[in-house]
Amino acid sequence: MAMQTGGDRDEPVTGINVTPLVDVCLVLVIIFMVTAPILNQSTLSVDLPKAKTKEGEEKSNVTITITKDKRWAVNEQEIAADEIEKVLPARIRQTPDKLVVIKADQEALHGELLSAMRAAKNAGAKSITIATVQK
């Protein structure tokens, strides 16, 4: 049975035109592809050290950001350095992998990095990773 188009017939339409649906879906995919990198940008700008490393696996994690002028952020929310001990345990409990990623500026003091590592360990982190960029 072939579907006939046109004419003066009062037959019901038995086919669905999916072209508009496909067009809308493709536009949504493009919008998500453009906006996803914007949502991933950090509130604090850091210049990560360069290292020859292996790419990390995608896991749920808690991110601690430390700038060279001693500003701190946990999961893109800026906090005071002395609040890290209060904020970090609750954030780590919310992640199943209990992974902490420390993004420290290459000009940040190593004492700040050690404080972040100590706070993560005391808060119950199972593993701690220091973020770098590939050489």
C-alpha cells in the first residue's frame, strides 16, 4: 500500500514527518556542545605546572583550587583558606570515589599545596591527585 499525497482525498495521514524533530535535536546537540566548556571553567584562574603525565580517568571528584595570591576554592566556590577544614569533609562524603584533585598555580607556595593535601587526607579522601598540563 503506497501512501498517496495531494488530491482531494479525505484519507488519514499514516506517515509521520520526523525531519523537524531531527532538526530540533541537532540544534540542541550543537547548543550543548558549545555551552559545555563554558560551564567547566574555573572561578579562579591558575597556571598549572607542566609535566609529562598520563591522562586521568573521569571520576567524580572534589576540586581544590589554589592561586598564586593564596586564594582558595572548593568545587569552583571561593572560600577562605582557614575554612577548608570545615567545607571539605562534607564535599568528599558526597562523592562516591572520594577523589580530590588539587589545582595549584605553579607559582603558589608549596606550603599551600601541602596544606591542601593534609586537609584532604584528614577529610577522608581515598586518593589525591595534583592537576598538571601536558608538556
